[in-house]
Amino acid sequence: MFARRLKVEVVSDGERRPCPLEWLDSFAMRRFTGDAAFDDTLPRAEGVLEAGFRVNRERLAAEMSGWLTKKKGAGRPVEIHISEAETPQP
């Protein structure tokens, strides 16, 4: 459905792990930024987000980090790293 597949990871104690699907769903459903670009995101699996070309990875990571720090951080910052994931060829 979307043109890009993004790999979303939570960085904790120097280690990266896939961002939980529940967290991706919560962020995607929140639509708190008022930025239509974030409407072009769709959580697909743990650590996987599909997105349109209007979505800026760095800005999305910053917005997700800030929101998840408030909602899931338990007093600690939540660092998010987003990269382009390899998409399987048909």
C-alpha cells in the first residue's frame, strides 16, 4: 500500500531492539502533530512501519521519541532509530 518500509528500533542501554507493535499503533493512532505527512504511516509488525515519501525519517524519529518518552518512558528518555528496511522483490 505504501511506497516505503521503515525499520523502527528502540535504543536502550546501547542496544537496539524492534519497537513494539503496540507502541507503533499507539503513535500512529494518536495523530497529535497536525502534520498530514504522518497520516502516510501504517504499522505492519513489530519494528516495521510502512510510509509514504512525504514522511521524513529523522523528524518521525524525533516525534516518536518525544511522545514515547512521555507515554512509555517511565521517567527515562525513549530513543528511536528509523532506517529504510529492505523490501522483498516480487
